[in-house]
Amino acid sequence: MFEKLFMTPQDPLLKLINEFNTDKRTDKIDLGVGVYRNQKGVTPVMNAVKSAESQLIKNQDSKSYLGLAGDMEYLDLMGHLVFGGIRPKKSRFAYLQTPGGSAALRLAGDIIKRSTPYTRVWVGLPCWTNHIPIFSAAGLKIETFNYYDRENGHVDFESVMMATTNAQAGDVILLQACGHNPTGVDLNLEQWKCIAQQCVERGLIPFFDLAYHGLADGLETDLSGLNIVMDIVPEALAAVSCSKNFGLYRERTGALYVMTPSSKKAEVSLTNLFELARTSYSMPPDHGAAIVRLILRDAELRQDWEAELAEMRNQIQLTRMQLAQGTGKHNLSFIKDGKGMFTMLPITAEQIARLRKDHAIYMAANGRINLAGLPQSKFDKFISALDAVLA
């Protein structure tokens, strides 16, 4: 059996992490992996998370299975956090806890494939490196369009609208709600309204990936586009992740919410989601969801969490504004208009390789950098290195 297997290519970002970890240079900079780091270069455990974990250690009396749906209070609290503006439609939602946002994306892909096998999923490029592999693994047909005008550093909205025009009724369009990965360039409110109208008129199903909620403009503002669209469409999907905004990366804490046209269809959809989950990962993990539940239901913990999230967001924005001032030789002003953790540098693969080889600076092959990976102590080194390779 195993003789028929062949080597598969390693994920580029995972390969980059391995190369960074084995680099012996002490002044190296990792701008590739998409995690938040503080000024000490550490991905911290948030204070509210530590407090919630202390409560769990003291009061939790069982490690039994959660059940297929997961932690229901966590799901309700997250649902209120994300979809508070459309709560009257709650009966039309089917939802369950998932092992991180990635499992939510895959489970969504599976139910799309089961319900409408020939549906196409439209994905704007560039996208998160795992979007297309996940949907392809679910057996879905992928259509791509250009999302980003790299030359001018803004959304290629003409191409976005062309995609919604070319899509057929029942097709799914993937939309990153905020903090676009990898570009850091989000849709504005007028553009969201246009997309919402197209979804209604052409019968398209919006599928939101909400991985960076709270790290772009703030908890409420980051949901503006999502609310505009979901307020008027009959059907939608949303994959939610707590990795970034709660710092729960390794706890794999996520959820999938599916909005259907009626409560009856929501009930039917949930039974299918349960069956798909059962044959995939079966039961979701408890720890991360329990932490989020305790934080969101406790006023003091929630206040602490929101304050620390704001600090994280402000640090990222400060780095963005500083980098937008340019290297002295090159104009990077477009970066100031971006949102969230990421931006894309106007840089070639050869220049990226030189940064890695000559300056111990690691970034994705498409020029995406994680702004939260650049501490103030290494900012001057980074600017000097950019000047050197862009000369």
C-alpha cells in the first residue's frame, strides 16, 4: 500500500518556519508566521485568558466529551459577539464548535459539497495559502479572481465585481471580513454594499472567513461589512477563529455558523453538520472554548480582554504607520491605508531570498509580512536591509 505514496511538497510557510528555527543568527527576524508578537518577540498568553484558566483549574469538575455541537454557551456568546446586529435571525442559524477556524472552513466546504455538489467557490487572489487547498480537499470546484491591485496597493474592485457578475446562482463567494490575509487591504463600506446587492440579485452565497476580528479597526467596526451583507441575504456561512484575537493558537478554538432561509432548513443543516463532524474529528476540544466562554460572560474579564486586544491592535497600527513612511529610498505610503496584521511589500522573489540569506529576515514568498513580527528594536535593521535589497 505505502509503496504507491509519493513525496508531497511542504507547505511554504511551514517550511519557512523550519528554516527560521534552524537559523543560528541571533539577529534574525521572522515576518512570515502569522502570529501576534509583543515587543519582546513573544506571543503572550493574554491576562484575561490566564484568569479564565485559573477559574477552570479551580472549578472544572469533568473532562468528559462536549458532544458534537461543542460548548453551547460559548457558541451563543460568540454568536452574539459576531452576529449581534442580526439576532432576530437566530432561529435560522445552524452552528457548532470546531477545532479552529481551519476545521470550520473545511466543514463548510463539506456541507457545500454535500448540498450542491457542482457549486463553485470564488476565491480572490492573493488569499490565505490554505484556502484553496482546504476547498479542493473537500472536492469543490474553485474559481479565482484578482482581489488586489498590487501596483497601487488597493482592492481591484472592478475584478471583484466582474467575478460576482460571472458567478452563477448558488455559487459561493469567499469574503475575508477584516484584516485581509495576505494584503491587509479591506473592502470599504460602499464596496461591501455593492457586494451585498450582487449576492441578493444574482443568488450568490457569501462565505465569511473571520480570523482577525478585533485586530483591524476594532470589535464592532471589523464586523461592518459582514453585517451589511448578512442583513439582506437569505443564506450565508461564517467560519470564526479565536486564534488571533484571544491568542488561543494551539487550543484550536473556532466555530462555524450557517445562516439558512428558515428555521426548518437550519435544523436539517445542523443534522448534516453533525454527521460530517462525527466522521471527521468527532468531538471538538474543550479548553479554548471554555476560556472564551468565561471571558465573554464575565464583565471584568471581558473588559480586560478588550483592553489588551486594543493594545495589540495599536501596536500593529503603529508599526504600519512607521513602515508607511518608507525606507528613505522607496515609497511605502500605501501601507498606512491597510488594516490588521499583514501587508505586502513590492518585492521580488530574488530580493526576498537576499533578505533571508544576507540579513536573516524571513517572509513569505509573495512578499507578505506580519507587522506584529517586527519589534521596534529591529525596525532600523529591517529598513536598512530593505534599502540594501531594493537598491
